[in-house]
Amino acid sequence: AAKLGAELARLRAASRTAAGAGGSAAARGGGAGSVVAADDVTRLRRMWRHPPVSHKESWKEVHRDWWPLLDARQLSRGVAAAGDPARLECLAEKLLDGRGVRLGILGGSVSFGTTFTTSKSHSLFHWKLYQWLNVSFPQAVHEHYCGAVPASGPAYMEHCFNWHLPPKPDLVVVEYAVNFDTTVDEDAASFERLLRQLLKLPGAPAVRTSHSQLATSATLHRLPPAVGALLCEQVLLLNTLELMVHPASWGANVQRIFFSGCDGYGCLKAPPWADSNDLAFPYEAKAEDAIVRLAGYYGVPSVSLRGALYSELKSNSTRWPLKQLFHDRHHPAAWGHSLMAQLVIDRIRAALDAVAARRSAGSRPQSVCAAVSAEAAAGTPGPSGYPLLAPLLSPSVEAPVGLCLKGDELTRAMLNSSTFAYRVEGTDAKMKPGIIGTAPGEHAEFCIDVDRLGRGERFTVLLGHLVSYEHMGIARVTCEGECSCPAEEVDAFVKGGQFSVFKAKVLELARARAPAAKPPPRAGCGCQLRLEILPKSGSGEFKFKVLSLMTASKPGQLKFGHQAGFNVRPEEPRTEKTEQWLTDSTNRVRERERKGELPPWAKTEAKAAG
């Protein structure tokens, strides 16, 4: 403890000295052409600074100015896969030309900010990346969309990514290194299928898309190579460090996710140093190993906190205290998020340096974006990703079954004979768009594509619907066509309740063992799921509202993502500017301090921040 305290005091002093000196020294590293200078570190610390604001704000949100960032050697080690340089150089061209970019985030609880006070925390890596874009390229308006879903993995996102990305993203950062079910190989296959779909997203202005008109996962694989000429979206894979120990090696006193001596995320009661149980994590990590392998196969850049800091953390370095960098064995703390953001920024800086060097050499070279589009149009293997190679880990290009429909998207799967109607009820956070029937006998029929399933093969449907303490009725669910299921009654009335909320009903179906007697009503509609309102009700009324419809090979693939993901849709971008936020927050700190409203830990930070 004394050794750790002395090291932290030294780091605080070194940070103040570096800031006062103006940071003139520079170090070469982070890949070809990337410069990591001391003034850059000072600049990053300033733009990511998060002073304590009020007694209501969690200490976990605070970003301390004296935290060290990664040096050039660590940044270089953190490059798990360099990928095709043209991917990020196209993004660099846009930034250097003064164009705004759209940043989209896909991931799990790390990206969502589960262990922070809010999912919009200023401590998260993607907010820090976004603020770097704002400060470095202030001539344009950049947009930030976070579509991460906690407690879910790629098995959910491969079907629903369109719900969680903005239209026409310029950069998509994918973070899933701690979200695989490591007991099976299915999540690696799901991740590969997700990655393949992201690499084929149409994203140039010539393609007009909206949240309700985006291509579905079932149709993206059929996009012609010509569409590749319209690509503008780049993908970067970000891997945090998996600190979990394999279940077979758990000791009697080892807790599963929390650090030793701690019963919560980033708790203050735990000893500040890591013990042998905390340091028992291996280098091998099934999820990250698969992600890095796929990154190399598809030429996608990938960065890794494991690569950058594994030896320091494993040796219990006092410069990099494990329990300060992480809230628990899965979730980085604010300091860890800064390092993750720095890894991503280093890759973008390398691309910026490469493009700037070519442009300063004399004659203006051909645009990388134009070259990518030309290769895609010609179907030439290259930076465009067309044609994609055969899958490496997945046994098929597509999942056997996969559907993710929410809100007005449900109307696309509904047959014209249905008597339910689309309606939006509520406002703001309570808004619940869906398909509604209000009288006995009214029905809705939804199409499910089962052509890729084997005869007799089972699959799962998750029917998202509204439940409430008033107005609601009962619907009978049956299956027709090329599928079978036991008839079930779904009661949407909750007696004695006080809220109207989303609920998912799990239905077990199977593809028919023999072809249906009559042809399907339309292509991709071999199976029809029918809902009909019954003439009985606990509320005395008969309303039934469908909010979402999803399918998967197994229920576990959608269990958590379906519920949490329904309310995570980044329809509006975050466009908050760094300098204004820093000024406002600093002023609030001073006002709270004047009134004596800051907690003890916040007073110390406020004093250190000046």
C-alpha cells in the first residue's frame, strides 16, 4: 500500500511538471508515421478531464489529470492487427478535407457504460474519441451515436445492428472482447457474420437510407458488387482486457467478476492493490483471439488493451494499478477507457499522417476513397472488401435464421390480410411504436423466412409486446405454412400493476418436415406467425400491441439483447462540444465548492485541478 501510494504521488507530480513544461519532447511510435508527443498527452488529459461536479455525481465519473497514458512502445504493442491501411486513410481524407464524420459504436456493457452512473458518461472511450475529433477537426460538425447494448453479444447484434447504427456511418467501432459465451463456438461465428455485414454496408450519399429502410441482415449478403462502389464506412475493432479466470481454476475465495475484497463495481472498500486472485488471469482469451484472427483475415484494423498492457498488469506494476484501471474483471474504469480511446486515436493519427505526407510530397495523389470505390465497382479484391472471402469461422455466410424487427419495421413483415395497424403511443422516453389490435377477432400475420433451416430444425421466436394494468387483452399465437408450434395464449394484462412496459414472449418453433400444401404468400414467407385477439379479457378490454419480433437458432442468443436492445436506439446524435462542457463543469465545481456541497473525495480533486 505504501509503495502504491508513493507511486501515485510521483505520477501526480510528474503530470504537473509535464503540463508546466509545455510538453516539447516527442517520441516516435504507434505504427508507421504516427507521432505521440508529450504535448499530445497533455492535450488529451485536458480534453478528457472530468472534474467532480456535485455531491450527487459518482466518483467513478471523475477523470484524474495525473493518470499516465500509453507511451509509444505500448501503443505499438496495442496494435493487434494493422489491417488494410486504406480503410482508415479514407476516413483520414474526409477529416483533412474538413468534412464531418459520423461515429457509430457497437458493443456490450463496456461501451454502454454499465458500471458508470449513466450510459452517456463522459468517461466512456467513445465519448473521449468523439471529443478528440471535435478538438482536432473543429471546422466540421461531427456526430456521435452509441448503439451498445449491455449484457448482449454478437449473436444478438448480427441480426439487429441496423437498429443500433446511424444511417451512413463513417466509422464504426466494435467492442465485444468480453461478450462471448466462451463455452461454445457460436459467438465467434456470429461475430464473423456481423463483421461481414458491416463491411458490406452501403453508406455513401447516393444510397438514401433511414432507420426504417435499412437493408436487413437477411438481404445484405445479396448486395451486388456495384453497391460496393458506394461504401464509405470504415470498421475498427477495439478489444479491452479479459481478466476473468476460467471456471475450472477458481479458488474457494475467488469471486467471479468483482475484485478481491469488493462486492460491487469499482467499490471503495476493496484494498487498493491487486492480490494473487486478482492477477490470476491468463493471456489466452477465447473471444479476443478469435476477433484478432478475423481482423487479420478481413484486413480490418484491431487494437488491444491486452497487447498494450498485459505484462505491466500481470506483474502488478504500481504505475498501472489494476484496480484503478478497471472497475471489475470485465469493465474498465475511467482511466482504462482513456487508454482504449488512445489506442483508437493512435490508429487514426497514423492514417492522418500517411495521407498528409502524400499530399505534402507535391502533386496531389489519387484519393484513397476513390481507389476503394473503383476496386469495389470492378469486383477486385482489395481495401473495399469485395468480393469477401469465404467465412473463416462461421460454417455459413448467414445464420440459419435471423430476424430483428421493431417499431414500424414490423409492417414490412406483416401480410396485407392483417387487421392490426401501426401506431405510435406515448412521447419521449415512454414512446412505444408498434402494431395494435383492439377488438376480438382482429389478427396479424408475420412472415418468417425459414428457407435456410433444415427440415424439422428447431428455432426460437421472441415476440415483444406491451403489458399493462389496463385496457389489455389476450392473443392466441399459432403457426402456419412451413413451420409448426404449439398454440399459446399470451395475456397482456397485469392485474394490480402500475406500469406499461415491454415484455418478451419466447416461442419454440420448428421448420416443417415436409413442404407445405400451398405455396407461401410471398418470397421469404414460408412460415407465418399468426396472432388473433380472443373474446376474453381480465381487464374488460381487448387491446394487444406487438412491439418487436425476432428469430434465432437458440433462445440464449437473444435472451438479454432483445430486452435491453429495445430501448437502445441512437436516433439522435450527441454533438456536445468539449470546450464548452469543460468550462461549464469547472464553473459548477467552483460554485459547489463555494457552497460547501462537494464530498471529501471531490474536494481533493477540485483542489488538484486548480
